[in-house]
Amino acid sequence: MTDDNFEIFLEDFVDMLNAMEAGIAKMKMQIVKLVGAEEKPKFSWDPSKIKWEKAEGQKGEFERSEDFNNPEFKELLKDLAQHAGKLSRDGWFYWTYRNGSTVGRKLRKR
């Protein structure tokens, strides 16, 4: 397997894992509705309170932020650090750039 093929495989594998994670989260929400219990919020940051700017990359459109003085952004960075720089939330995929102070996000295709 070439390095390019391996990278494509890993990207596809991560996409599959993210889809499984989203499916599990949805099923948990359905169970909570059926049982009538309240689920505790999972995230301490609100992406709508972060300044995002549109950008274009090799894989299409995405958004990026360097809103470092924003407490919501700082919480997002902490959460990303706990998830090896990548996570999914509410249909969005978030990642940290190598500089550690820039975050990208892209709407997941359904």
C-alpha cells in the first residue's frame, strides 16, 4: 500500500468512525426522549459565539477561526486538545491546525 493510499484509507476510516459516533449520539438522544431523562450538555463552548471566516481548501469550502481572545474559542481549543485535535459536533467536523491557535471546521456531508 502506498503512502497516498494509506492516507486515503485512514481518512475514510476516520469518516466511518465519525459517522458511527454521530449515530450513537443520536440513538442516545432518542433513548433520553423515550425515558424522559435530561441529558447533560456535552460541550462547554458555543460555536455560534465564535467568529468564523470562510476559506477554500483542497477538499472544498470550510470555515476557520483565530478568535483567540474569545472564551468560547479557548474552550473549543481545550476540547480539541482532549480529542487529539479533531472532533465532531452537531454535524460539523472541527480540527486544530499545527500552529495550535487556528481551528478549522467543515459541515459533514450526510
